[in-house]
Amino acid sequence: MRYFTLRHLIDSEDMAFQSIINNNERVSQYSFIYQYINFFKQQNEDVISENILKLIKSNIKKEASKGLNFLSIVASTSPFIGLFGTVVSILETFATLGDAELGAISVIAQGVSEALIATAVGIFVATFAYSYHQILKRKVYELVEIVSMENEVIIFNNGKEWKKKEREIEEGEYV
């Protein structure tokens, strides 16, 4: 689910970036940062400053990377939990072996197989958690990079607008 949300945000931001580039729009309505910029427009801010855009980028990164730390913890600790289960199972096997009258290989084999199941489950969980973590981390990176490119274009366009206003003021055309 998180993957699809990030994929949708990346597609929206990419469409917004292309719209800004192709149509020379200041900020596209498809952009995730559009809502933030509208807030600042309501505060009578004509030009979006570089600091505001950095703040927006940081907030987008924070929102997009929610849950990644937990996934990282699961990926890194699950093999150890599996190993702990293995150690406990082997200890139980040796305890059973000591209580048994005959030290049959069947007692040892059953205990070791149970122990290895715990290890396999830990590795299985870690593999998928780590892979999913890496996929999501890459998607967050893609989203942040697209937003960074949008920010650069917006700053560039704001600079052009200010230069145009300055020329109009100098020529007496700006009202």
C-alpha cells in the first residue's frame, strides 16, 4: 500500500514538473507542493522564497519516509530473533536428550529441525522486510529529487518575475 502511495506521488510530481517546464507555469496544480504554496499565497506572499521551498521539501520527505525506520528495525532484528529461537530449541533438545533413556538420533533430529525452522523464519522475514525497505527508500529518494527539481525551477521562475517587475518599475509601467 505504501509503495502505491509513493508511486502515485512520484507520478503526480513528475507530471507537475513536466507541466512547469513545458507550460512555464509558476506552480502546477498537480504538484504536491501546490497546497503549501497556496497557503503562503493566502498570507500575501507574492514570491515563494528558497527557504519556504526547502521547508516544503523537508516536510514532503518526512511524510514520504514514514514507517521506513520501523521496517528497517524489523529487517535488522528478525534474523537475531530467529537465531534466539534456534538457540532455545537446541537447548530444549539437549534437555530432552538428557531426560531420555536412550540418546536416539530421532530426538536430536527433531529438535534440530525445529531449531532450523526458527532460523529460516527469521531470515525469510528479514529478506522481505529489507527488500521492501530498499524499494520504499528508493521511491522516497525519487520523490524528493523531483521536488528538488521543481524547487529549482520555481526559484528560477521567481527570479525572472522579480527582474521583470524591477524593469517595469524602472520604466514606470508597474502599477
